[in-house]
Amino acid sequence: MRLSTVLLQVITVCAAMLWLKTSVGFGQSPRPLGRAPEPKEESLTTKDGVRLGVTYFASNMGREAVPIVFLHQHKESRMVFNALARALQSPTDPRLDSHAVVTVDLRGHGTSTTVQYPGGEVHTIDSASLRPNDYSDMVEFDMEAVRKFLVEKNDVGELNLNKLCLIGTGMGANVAITWAAVDWDAPPLARRKQGQDVKALVMISPIWKQPGIPLVNALRQPDVQGTISVMLAYGSQETRATRDAKTIHKIFARFHPEPPIDQVRELKDLFEYSLPTTLQGSALLLDPRFQMLANLDNFIKARLTDKKYPWIGRKIDQ
């Protein structure tokens, strides 16, 4: 009985690997792509006065475009994701769609270091002196400003906010998970859609007890647990990162059972990459040895691009 169980697990893993190799372009003819627009730097203002720097990599897919938000780790900036954002916006493989990508400088990082108070007083914040409430404000205020920006782009037909993917490294992964819980907790409105937009999470080296944004409460949210598709990656040769990632994966695994072998491609929605390295976060995501771009392409295509999430306008008169 034990041998048969092991064999079943091996077959399931092999099926998943085959899915990863063949899912791009499966059942679809190549889509010709026009030239995507040049990236555009934007400045958003949060409700508490922080000037938030973002870069918008617009798609050429209109209302079919999957929006992707990149969130960096502590003491980095959105610039670390430039090449990856470009690759997702303008793929070289014609079988892949162009995505609408937003890279964000979270408060205290990159160009997001200025806060203006109502009386006109201006202060500077930096990553070295952040307090726990500054991290929680990334969720409450920074992500709300990003959401508002995405709503505007959705309503002019540049993307489908109903297919939102969040990709976070380290601290940014915690912001992504915590804001996903906020998004799914948003009460429904009678006249327009509000919330329930995050459909996929990519977490690279999340931190179980990040100051200000620990994950224990966010991972109790039922839709975060079971509705959202999840991709988790970490370097297995670093003890704390492995412990944190396995704690998180264990929670998700209870709500994302392995599908039958013949339905792996259609139904598998939890992916774990335990990679043989001490690298973590953005360094792990960007290292070409681990082919994370290909893994992202496959994950986004199967869990978002090929799914029938309808475009929905957010203005009351739509």
C-alpha cells in the first residue's frame, strides 16, 4: 500500500512537470502581437499623503489583458523588476499574451520617500527607519492607491482587473497576501463591483513574522486560503526561509488538494518551488538558473489568461 502511494505521488509530480512544459500555447493558435507601449512612470498620492512612484507597462490586449503588480522586498525598489516586467509585457514567444504590468515603490523605498501633510508640511521617509505601522500602511494606503490606478485603467479598457495577479518578494510577498485578504473582505455593492479581484498570488520567500504585516491573520481569510491560485518559491538552503515557506504552504495545501492526474493542467492551482540555493526574494526570482520567468508564464496563462473571468466596468454608470 505504501509503495502504491509513493508511485501515485511520483506520477502526479511527473504529470505536473509535463503540464508546465506543454501548457504554453496548448489548444490555442499563436496570437500575433503588435508593439506594446513604452513604460510610463507615474506618481500616485496615497490617502495619507505619500507620493508613490510606479511604472506602468501597458498591454496591447485591451480588456483581455491580465494586470500584474510587482511588490519588492525591503530596501529594494521597483527598478529591480524592470526586465521581468518588460518580458511579461512584450513576450518574445508569439503564443504568449502581453500583460499589463505595474511595478511599485512601496513607501520609504525608491522614489516613494516624500509625504505631505494636510497643512503643507513635507517629511521624508526611508526604508532604514520604518516602524511596524509603516509596513501596515503599505497595505492600507499604498495598495489602495495602486487599486485606484488599476480601476482607472480597467474602466478605459486597458486591462481586466477581474484577473489581477500580485507578485511579491520578501516583504512585498507579505504586502501581497495581506492586501489580497483585504480585497476579498471588501463588502459587495449593489451597483458596482468592489473587491474580489485578486485571482492569483506569486510569493517569493514570504516572511511569516514580518513587522507590521505578519501573515497569520491574512491566511485565515477563506478566499485567500482556497479561492486564489498560488505559486510559492524559496531557496531551500536557508533555514528560516524554508521554515516560513513550508508553514505557509502547509496552510494552502489543506485547501488546494492535488487534482486527478488527467486534470492537472485544468485544476492544479498550488505550485511550490523549493530551489537548491541560499538565494531568496528578488535574487531568486531573477536568477536565470531557476527559469522563474517560464514558470510565471505557465502559471499566469493557466490560472488567469485561459480562465473566463469577465471584464467588468467599475463606474456606477457602466
